[in-house]
Amino acid sequence: MCLRPRRQCLTQHSKEKFILKKLQNLSDLRAKRCYSFLLVVSTLIILIPIHLSYASEQYTVPRINGVVELDGPSYEPVWNGIEPLPVIMHSPNFGSEPTERTEILIAYDDDYLYIAGRLYDSEPEKIQAPSKKRDDLNLYNDWFGLIIDSFNDKENALAFFTTPSGLKLDMTVFGDAVGDFPINPSWNAFWDVATARDERGWFAEIRIPFSSLRFQADDGRVVMGLTTWRSIARKNETIIYPSISPDYGFWSIFKPSLAKEVVLTGIRSKKALYISPYFLGGYGQSWELDDAETSYAKSENPADEVGLDVKYGLTSNLTLDITVNTDFAQVEADDQQINLTRFSLFFPEKRLFFQERASNFEFNMGGHDRLFYSRRIGIYDEGQVSIYGGAKLVGRAGVWDLGFLDMQTAPAEDITSENFGVFRVRRQVINQNTYVGGIVTSRAGADGAYNTAYGVDGIFRISEKDYLQFNWAQTFEDDQRNEILSLDPSRMRVSWERRTIDGLAFDLTYSRAGDRYNPGMGYEQREDYSRFGNEILYGWFPGEESPLYNHQLFVKGSVVQRNSDGSTESSEIEPGWQFEYKSGYFGELSVKAVQESVTDTFSLSDDVEVPPGVYSFNSLECEFSSPMSGTFLLSGGIEGGTFYDGSRRSANIFALLNLPCNLELSSYYEINWITFPDRDQELFAHIGRLRGLFMPSTKLSLSAFIQYNSADNIIVGNARLRYNPSEGRDLYLVYDECMNTDRFRDDPVFPTTNNRTILLKYTHTFRFEG
């Protein structure tokens, strides 16, 4: 849920916070009764015919017969007679006339969907387009593009955008743009764009082949959802069609449920076949502790591999992907993190094969918890495991959205070869924004070990802004008592959300996990617990005359109890205030009260630990950000207060600068100073990141990324050269190295370098249409 606009999401260091309300002495018996009650309520919701009226007049897209010369300006005769769409200002003053003349035209022929933008500007010298990197998602460029809900399912969409420099950004939108980051910019498709600039402004033409869109025709008639908008970075202004209120927060303009229904006739999606062989060569070195654990031995690792990816459109609705000897050499290293909790860290998926159409497999149980976590495949103990290959099928069959994935990994270290399978289905019921679905996961080892899971879920729109959601899952393993009529291997969640930032909003959630619930292909932070909480807020827009865009007062909170005895494991409450100026400045201030019951000692570092006990502590937090639409961005936060039986002072700062020489520089620094005076322990932990991105053209980019983690005493470096002369042709040169900063912290002495690798990878996609 993203009740509030998460401006910090795009700065790569946002902090997800969980919040609460007191819930005392919940026994396992009461949990079962609560579950029974919620199950009955959910069943009644399914049976009650809720019919909400969302009907609106559909727009028939003009069909053209002439030739569109893709050059940017849309003044060819074929565009004559096509009326521009009636645009309106979305922000900062919703409903006002745009400050700059904007004409957006849309059309199609037998093979392509076209959209053209005549984006006039009274100060053309102030147009912003510093970035040229493919898929470089940011707010400091001027943007133009469209969002297409090709199945008109009000839940998922494809987005195609460009900038005055001709940068191409394509991505998927999922979950009706609800959440902290409900888009995936790693999805790529075949499409074309041309842009031009002159003294009047800038101009763009986008051409999307229907073979790149999946859709469903009904007697030759196709209905899709369409949203198109232009952003003017220096003014923090967004101009949009159709009229979409900012009440839903930062991601309002991405919501498929608010898109305009458009009609196209007499089109068909061609069955495109994409064959993409890759060739990889390189060399690596690593230093591993020997069997006697007395020294580190160097190993040489030459690399020469070939592999293949195949993508085929089985129908206009279904796409099949096959991968052989899957490789992820070009993937950037994970961001370093400092863990100040007793739980494992969560890292997002960065591998393209798993990112593409990832929303088809999403089964979220709240926060980072999920039944399917793709990083369980091909990653073990922070190292890569070879993937022999696999297949993925995504799309729609009849009224069902479906996703199927099957992968086979090679044996590595102390694990055998494993097979990973996922099958996910969803369908619309009752109204356009209500869904029910299910999922099955399977993880099976060559040694006979297995872990399987199933889940059912639903989301019900009961009013314009109110949604009820439920999830239920169970897991089964080879070495456990597998009882289907038991809460022990089960996980459930029920939530009621009001999605808005104008007026009263909330997210009230109850969830429970049994002591034998173990999603072998998922991620679960806690074990054997019940939780209630989340967030209540009240927001308002001060109006056109105010320099402020939006205020929000909120209270976040949660209580987590152990199922075994009903005792409180964790509780938090955090009231706060968030505000945003129309110029783009952002701030948040909150206070937090926390109680933690620790049963086992956990470590914050080699020398600092937290012993068992019940702790109450408090903190003050502040976050700020300059306008993210500027060529210079500065954001950060501070936190201070008590921490378990000690104290904590933390701060972070992020800076980004775009230089006119096609160079982007960014840095991030985080410091955590934790002291426990009574135990004479202290932790002084730093995280530092430096990034550089050089973009001489939209086809060539060079990036470098260096990280320092004082808690692990390492420096991690990554450099990538990417040459993308045309869609489907990619050349990567990648260098990785991990170095120790304190070699003498243990015996035997650590090597200077843990590992280093240099790789060259080339992928060429052959495209066939039938």
C-alpha cells in the first residue's frame, strides 16, 4: 500500500516502516476464532453481488491509411483531421489549464499504434533532458508517453515513454499502481521513437507494433485502457489525459483503473518469435579458505559460455519464454545494507529474466513477505548457482490471467540440483477491480527433499476507494507432519484499505503465521506470530493559492504476538506529519515508540550483541528532499533516540548531480552510531556509495558503482559498458571486484581481494513475425 507519495522510492535508499496498534493477550485459540470469523466474512463478500458503476464513454481511436514518417514532428498529411486529446493539468494545481500548450494525438493502422506529442514550450532553452541511458527512470527529465492497459483488466499495464533526447523507457505497471514501487522498468519490448527540438519546444512520435502488445479481441473489437501524459520538470508540472485526480498519491497517473477506455477494430496481434543467443567470455579469480582453514588459496576461473533465450507469442494473449544456460553477468551488484534487526535482510530482484512480467507471479503477504521470491532460484549463500534452463508462460487464457515458471538449477557446494516451479492464476469477479486467484509453488531436490505450497487470495473493491483483501497459504515439506486442516503450516492475512491521500485513509491488517509455515520459494521475516496494525492518515490539498501541495497527518503502528503463549514480541507506534510543496520540496517528521521482547541473543556485529530481555525505546525521525525534478537533488534523514538498552544516532544523505557533458554523478552516505554503555559495547557502521554514469548517446553508456561497508569491512566495485546499437542487440563489458579493508581482523589473514571478474557478453535477437 502507498497511501502517501513515496518520493524517496526513486533515491534508492527509502526505508520501509511498519506500524501498529495495541492488541493484548491473543491466544492461539482466539487466533483460530478470529480466522474463522474472517473466513466467513470473506466468503460472504464473494457471494454478495457488489456492483459498482465505472462505465464511461469510450473513445474510438482514429484509423489511418497513410504513412507515418517517424521523425518527431507530426505534420505529415496522415495526421490531418485527427483532433488532439483534451488534456488537463494533473499537478501541481489539479484541474487548471496547462501552463504550456500541449497537443497529443493518437492513431493506429494494421500494424502499429501511434502516439504523437507536440510539446510546445515558451522557454525552450529550459527544457530538461540530461539523461540518455535506456530505461533511466527519473524525474529530472521532461517526459512524454503513454500507459496502455492492453487487456483492459484495470490492474496491469505497459508504459512507453521518451524524453527530448530520445531516451526510451518501457516498463510494466502492476497491482493498479498500489505500493511503494508498483512499476518494473526492466521490462523491454520492440518499439520505436523519434524526437526533435526547435524554438517552439519539442516533438515526439512513438510507434508500437501490435506484436509487442498482448490483447484480447471480441468479434474484431479490442478495448484497451489509455493514459497519456507530459511532464515539465522545471515546473514540477504534469499534463494528462484523461483527467485523473491526485487523490491516490504519487502513483495516481499510473493507475490502470483510472485509464480511459479506447476502442480499436480490425487488428490482430502477430505471433512474433524472438530468438536471442548470447556469447560470453571472460576471466575470474577468487580466494577461498583452504580445507585446513590456515590460509586462503587463489583459484582461476576462465569463462566461456553460450546460451539461448527464446520468446514466442503462442496467441494474442499468451507468451512463452524458454531459456537455456541462463546467465546474469550484466546484473549490477546489490546495494550494501547495515542490518540493525534480528531478521534477515531483503534484497530486490535485479535479474531481467525474473523481473519481466514479475507481477504475474506476485503473491504478497504484507511488507516484503511473499509466497514466491525469485531470488531463491539461482542464488545460494549470497553466491550464484548455475541455471541449466527453464520456461515461463505468461498472459491470459479466457478470463484467467496466468503465469507458469519452471527452472532447473545445477548442484553447488552443499546443495543438490533443484527444480523450481510456480503456477499462478487470477481472474476478475463481481466488478472491474475485484479479483480472486491462486498459486502453487514447488521446490524439489535431486536428493528427494521437497517443499511445496499453495495459496488463494482475493481483492474486493467495495466502494470507490475501499478495498478488502485476503491471503491464505499453506506449506508442506518432506520432513514435516503435513496436515491440511491445521493452522501450524499456514499463513493468512486480511486487510481493509482506503486508498487516498485526500481525507481519511487507512490500512488495517491482521496476519498470522503458524510455527511450521515455511515457504521454501518465498520470503518470511518472522515465524509463528500474529500481527495487527499498519496505518491511519488524514491528508488534504491546501488549494491553488497555497505554495504547499499536500499535507498528511498519520499514525502508524503494529503489535506482533507469539502464537505459542500470546506474549507480545514487538510493538510500535509512530505518529507523524508529512508535507510536500508544489515546487517539489518534501519533508516528514515523526516520533516512534517501540517495545521488543528478545528471547535469544542476536548480533549487530562481531563485537556487539543484544542479549535476551524486554526493551522499550523511543526515537525521533526526520526526512527531507529537494525537488526530484531538478538537475541537482539532495535528500536525507536523521534518527536519534534510545535503542534497546543503549542509544542510536543515525543519518543518511543522498546527492545527485547532472552535468551538461552527459555525465551523472550520485553519492550516498549512511552512518549508524550505536552505544550500549552498561555493556561497554559500541557499533560505528558506515555505508558509502558512489555512482557515475556517462551517456554520450542513447546507444552507449558507461556506469561505475563503488560501495563501502564498514560492518563487513569490504569495498565492492562494479563497472559496466553497454552498447545497444538497436533493439535486440546488446554488448556488455563488465568488471566486478570485492576487496577487504581490514585484512588482519581475523586469523588467517584475509586476502586483499575476495574475488574479481571481467566478462564480455553479446546478445543478438533475431525477430520473426507470422
